Amino acid sequence: MNEEIARFSMDYFRLDGKVAMVTGANTGLGLAYAAAFAKAGADVYIPHFTPEVDEVKQVVEAEGRKVAFLQGDLTDPDYMDQVVEDCLAKFGRIDVLVNNAGISKFGKFEEYRDEDYRACIELDLNTSYFLGRRVALVMMNQGGGKIINIGSALSFTADKHCPPYTTAKHGIIGLTKVFANELGEHNIQCNAICPGFLATEVNRELRADPKFYNKVTDRIPAGRWGSLDDLMGAAIYLASKASDYVSGWTINVDGGFTTTI
């Protein structure tokens, strides 16, 4: 048998002995990424802004993995430095970074405040660069790593009333390509996950509006909104050895939403 074929196994998808840093993973979609990595064998480090950590702590520890936290504001450069230092102090390495933390500020274009635009761009785009660069320097010394940026269906489309979010998520695609280009020689792969419309607590009220719900659902070829476990396989793939020759690309976990008009 061909040696290259023979050496492949499902262990390529395991993360045993790895440390994954997932920003904002104490709630929402980030919690799903953290859970996926724990199930695949990784310990998890979570920089977070809001105080709730009980659920993700329980989820990760239920898999027999370790989890550590540091609360703060990712738009603060000093906090970003502390995040990297604290993770290394507690776990000794950083193998995976998921730039998940973000905000959305909605409003009519003609009334949209400059400060809201800047705040959204700073967290949703600029932080992914600044923290990503800090972590990449650690990964260079380790001999490699994985950076996963989180885009959106709005990385490829636009909608009304969220100008900075749409702009930032388009920028994430460019940033992913920049990192892939700059870091490939150091055995660091950078890719993006672009979730579509997932049914979560955050959008429960939106889904309760039949007009909005049907508008979105009718455009999804899969015929349904996604669930958290729909995201988890993509996260494991991009964090694992299985994706070692994949860099600069995106996986759209959107049920086909961005393929339609």
C-alpha cells in the first residue's frame, strides 16, 4: 500500500495534548468551538468579556479536559499581552487560536453613530489581527499552529442596518489570506469559518418574527437554520492535522445560504 495513504488515520482529527485559545467562548457560538476542541482532546483557554463561565467550564471539564479564563477587554493591548502570557503560564503553549469574540450594533444608516462603527470594527476585525499576530509569534517558536478567524454569511453579502459588522466580516476574509501568506513558511495555517443563520438564544426573538424567519429560511437550500453542532466538525477539522495543507480559505457553515440569490 502507498505509504502516504497507509499513515492516514482518524487520529488526524484528534487534538490530544493541544491547547486551544478561543476568545469569547464563555457563551454562544464560541462555547460550541470550545466544546468541540475538548471533545477532540484539547485543553481550552478562554479570554472573555462577560462574566458567565459556569456553562463552558462544566462542558469542557466533563470531557476530562482543563479550562482556564481571563476576563477583560480585547480592544486593550495590555489585556491582549496578558492573555498570551497567562495562557503560556498555565498551559505552556498555544496550538490553536480562534478569533471568535465580536459584537453587532444595528441601526439605520442615516442615523448610525461614528462611535458604534469604530467599536464594532475594533473588536470584530482589528482585534483578530492584533491578537492573531501576538499568538502567531508564539506559534513560530513552537514550530507551527492553527489560526481560525470567524467570519459570517455577511462576509460575502450585505444587509441593512449593520454597516460595521458587514465591513468587518468582509475584512476577516482578507485578513485570513494575509495571515496564510505571511505565516505559511512557519507551518502555521490560517483559515476562516463563516457561520450562516444558526438558531441560538441570541436570535430567538428574530426567529419568532414569521416574516424575517421565512425570508431567511426560504433562502437556505438546506431548508433549516443551523445548530451549534453543525459548526463543531468544521472547527475540529481546521484545528487539526487533517487540515495541514489547507490555508487561506473559508468554510461556509450556512446550509448553502451564500450560494443563492
